[in-house]
Amino acid sequence: SERILELSSFELPMENDWENLTDPILLSVFSYLNFHELNYASKSCKNWYRVAQDESLWRELSFRYLGSRFSRHDDSWKSELKRLTYHAPVHLHQTCESHVDEVYNVCFSKSGKYIATCGLDGNVKVWLFGPNTELLHSRQVVDPPSYVNYVEFNEAETHLLLNCMIKGDTGDQCLLAVMSIEKKFAVIAARQSWFPNFRGTWLNNDTFLNADVLAYFFSNDNIKLVACTFYEEDLDDPFLLERPLLDRLSDNNVDLRSFLEMERDEFRPHFVKVIDWSEWNRDSPTKRTEDSNDNEKVVILFQRSLEWDGVQRIVFYKADIDSETPSVTDPIKTIFINYGCTGVQLSADHRYIVYNFRGVCEDGDKSWYDKEVDMMVINLAKSDDKPKIFSGNMSLEYSTFISYFFPDASSDFIASGSEQDAAVIWDRHSKCVISKLPHHLQDPATQNGVSAVAFHPRDQEIIVSVADDCKLRIWMSANRTRHL
């Protein structure tokens, strides 16, 4: 009994001393905890809460999870770590299945209400986004081996622009087609596109952009950018709505108007995006004060050299799409690069344009594309800023050809597809990789490249991805998942 009394009298002060541990001792103990454990410890008492807020602890946790290159963007290291772990879309929320072959592209509508996908099976599918995303409609636009490799909603969410590759006995054709959501997802207009990777884009709700490059190959004419305005007032007949895509080429429901000529040179048009002139350089200290109208645009064109290993360039043209005669104009900005482009995307707020590039390696008379994939982010709102380069994405191998996978950008994050079974997400401010979203298959020997990603236009804590395994995946942050 005396021994028990001695132990009791010795242990009681030790229990009370937990509240009296000095700050250096608590900091040393807390340094072994991860951020979840540190949060739990901070709820024990007021003293532990005070010590657990020490910036040195959260700085070390940030370096532990994000790397020593990471630099703080928010006011505190704790809020920074929370932004990049709790508010980053890194948790798989839903997997949607309907395609029967590789999915090539994905996009949100402007409001985020709809998602569109397309792929090697020749289908275009529109999904109704929500806590439980559902397939709204599917349309077999072309039959395999033909396929659809690009989709884009217009601003009003009434139509989709499609880029279709038609395989035939006499050769391949590339078509730009318009699908009407209001006309039971029927294709209502189509025009031939002479270069497959131009892919087109919307100029406004009833007009899309095409390039007249036929003259480029068969004459000395300049390249013309053409505004294609379509009409659908006579398309109420169900039979007409079900006509094959190629039959649409003979329809007279598209007005063509050249609005910009580019002088003939050693480059041909590739990917294209368009923003309003009022959005160009809007954050610059020397922001323009002159008035602009909705028809003045900045056309952003990636141009590929005619030489396989030649220098490529990104050119920015100012143009009025209502001009009665096309103007021959010099670019307002040009960026020269020695890379092959694997994909491009314009951010939903039109502040950034993002390119995936693979460098060209040379050894004597031999050339090939590097395995490393660099991402270039250009600030359109402040055009004098130097483009930012993000690294950390890799192709499977060195090659003499390019596989396309598309990136996207939000206010805080950059993301991209990849050949290596994962979508990659970077912090836009520190340029560090914060997560690789896994797309592994059960068979580890089978590759599952991620073709494209897209952020929700109104919520950067949601991102979608499509891959070779025919699936649409929806990813959310822990914050969004908790609220659901």
C-alpha cells in the first residue's frame, strides 16, 4: 500500500504538468505530426491551440507535402496549406461511363450546367452536371473509323462546335460542324476545314471561325480567316435533322465572310482561340482608354512551321469580324518557340491561355520530340508579363510524332492531361506540382493516357478529366465533398 501511495503521489503532478509544458517542448512534439493530427492537437486546450498556430510548424508541413521549392502565396503558411490540400480538386467524386472507345476532349458550358465529351467512337455526349452527373444526350455524329476530337459550347449554351475527322477510301477529310442542343442535338451545319489541327472556335453565338488554307497549298494567296454564320430557321423537319454529316456540306445555311488575311509565309495555322479586344491587356498599367465594340477580337493563333523541326510561333491579331473587306495586318504580338504543341486551352475568364509543348531535340540530321512536356501560361490581361513555364509532366517516350492532351487554367491552379496514367495539377503561384490524379487500370501493363481536363468555369474546386479507358471522371476538393 505504501508503494501504491508513492506512485500516486508521483504521477498526479505529471498529469497536471501537460498544461505547463514549455513552448519549445510543444513545438518539438508537434513537429512530428501531420496537418490532420496537428489540427486535432490544437483542439485540446487554449495553450495547445496557441502553439499549434506557430508559422514554423505550418511552413515545415508545407515543405513536407509540397516540396522545398514551394513559396507562400496566402497570408499565412497554414492558410496556404489549407488552400492547396483542402480546396484543391484532388478527390475522385464520380466516374461516368457511356463512351465505348477513347475519349479525346471534354469541356464545360459557360455556366457549368453542361459537360460535353467526344471521342474515337464518333459520339458526342452532353452530360447534366450536378452532385450526381447524368448523361443528357448522346449523338453518333460519325461512324468509326471516323471520329470527333474537339467540342466547344457557345456562350449561350445553345450549340456545340465539333471538329470531325472523316476517314475515307479516297483520303481523310476534316469538318467543322455545329450541333444544336435545342434541335434534339442534331448537326445543323458543317463546313470543310482544310487543316485538321486548326479545330476552329466560336466568334459569337451563331458564328464560328474557320481558316481558308486551300489557297495556301494550291496558290500564292494569303491565308484568310473566315467567319461562318449559320441559320436554322428551316430545320424543323425531323427527316432533315437526321441527315448524315457529309450531306450538310451542300446546305446553303452558312454565310462565309473573310475578315482577316495573314501574309503568306512559312507557317500554317494550327490551334486557334479568340477573346474580345476589351479583354486584351485589361490589367496593364497602360490599359487602353479608347472604346471598343463586341465585334473587335483578338485572334490567338498557334502557327506551325512547314519544316518539321522548324521554329513555331504564337501570333496575336486584332481584327473586326464585321469588316466588309478582310484586312491584311501585322500581329500585335508574336512569341517564337522551338516546341511542338500538344494542346491548348483558354481559361473560362479569358485571362490566361495555356499551351502544352514538347521540345525538339536534334542530333546531326536527326530530330525528335523530347519526353518532357512543358506548359506555357500567357497572361492575356497583362500581355507584357513574361509567359510562365510549368514543368513536371512527361510523355511515355521520345518520338517523332505528337499525341494530343489538353490543359486548362483557373485562378489558382493549372492542370493538364498526360500520357502517363494521370492528370497533373500545379499551384499557379509557386509553379509546384500539388497532385497527380490517378487514372490507373487494373492491368498495370495497360496505359491509360488522360486526353483532356477542364475546370468548372465558376468553381475551381471541381475539375473533370477524360481518358483512354472511355470514362469521364469528376474530381472535387475535400471542401466540396464535405458540403455535398
